[in-house]
Amino acid sequence: IPIQTVDPSVENLLRVRNCNFFDKTIDNYYSSEQYRKTRVEKFGKLWETIKSLYPQITEEYLAKKDNARSLADYLICTELDGKRPSKITPELMQQIKDFWGIIQRDGYLSDPMLVKLSIYTFVKEVTDKMNGAIEGKSYLQYSLYTGHSNTVNAIVLGIKSFNQTIELTSDEFATNVLFELNAPEGSEKDENAHYVVVYHNGNVIHNESYPEFKTKFLKAGDLGMSKEDACRASGNACLVYTSDAADDT
């Protein structure tokens, strides 16, 4: 099966990076009452347990921006490496993952425009690939893209914007979204005969005819203006993007 990984020159277009809007959204979230309630009220027992197991982890440390999420991130990584501390039980690890997942969604993607800015390039890439397959311009069977969990979550939230039945659960590392384009045999060149099935971590979350899916998915990633204007409309000045600073795009 031919596999196409995204070209390194455009990989950084598929996720938020060095974005003033992203940074401001995160700053606002960590200083919000919503975050305080999440960490102190909803997951207070979790962090009390962590502090009792590791005296060096203080309330002052946890109260600082992003420290609790970073600690949760670290502990999840230790489990993936097979080096989970013996003090961290599987039940406690699940609570850590639940906290991490909520922070990812409520904090990192709390603004609808940030979701659009995260996925608009990817949305066009996917629909262009599907159009190419239907029109006989592309014979790729599988295209593979990699990115941070923020991007994957944003893709799922984009689909949720037109399918409210989708339930966002705690996100595992190596989370993934799969778009499968299908058509009955003999109808491969008929766009109206095609349909799309979307899987999130192996579970079907959306199933729809391709023409309808394409219209809704493109709308989910439609900024309605240029990327620069979208950032300015959100009260943020975009970075200046040049070919000389592709890594910062």
C-alpha cells in the first residue's frame, strides 16, 4: 500500500505552533475560575494524593501555570515507557489521564476560532485527497499525518460542530482519527455514490455521504477570512510568516 507522509515543508502548517492567539488562550484558561474548579474541586483528591506520595510536589507548585498538566503529562509518559512509579496505581493513573484530557480540550481548544486555525489547512488537504481519488487523479490508498494531541482533538471538535452526538472522552497518547472513503464496486468515479466513515481511536464517530460530509467538513475549517485577518479579529497579531522561518509557521 503506498503511504504518503506529509512533506516536512508543510508539516508545521497542520498544527498550532508559535501562535500568539494560542498562547493568549492558554494564559486566559489557566487564570480562569474554570481551571481552578477543574484542578481544585473536580480533581482535588487526585492532587492531594499526589502530594502525599511526593512531598516535593507542593500546592504552590501545582498552582503555577501548566505545572499540573505537565506533571500529568510526565506521569503518563512513564507508564508508556513501562516505568510507572509503583506509588501510582492504575486507578490513580486513570484519574491523571482524565485530568489531562479535560485540560487538553477545555484549555487548549476552548475558543472555536482556535479550533478552525488548528485544522483549516488539514481539512483542505483531506478533501483535496478525496476529490483526487474520486476524479482518478490520485491512486494513493493511504495518507498518513502526524501531529500533537491538540491537533487530533481539534479535528474531532471540528466534526462535532456538525455532529453533536460525538462524545469527547479522555484522550490517550497515540490518539488517532481515521477518514475512510468508500464507494460500491463500479461506482468509484461517482462522487454521489461515495461515503465517508470517520473513526476515533477505532470507534466509528461519523458516517455520511461524501458530498454532504465534504460540505460540512470544509465549513468546520472555514476561517471566513485570511489566516492573518482571523487572528486579528480574535484580538491577536499574527506572526509574520516567511519562507526563511518555515519552522515557525
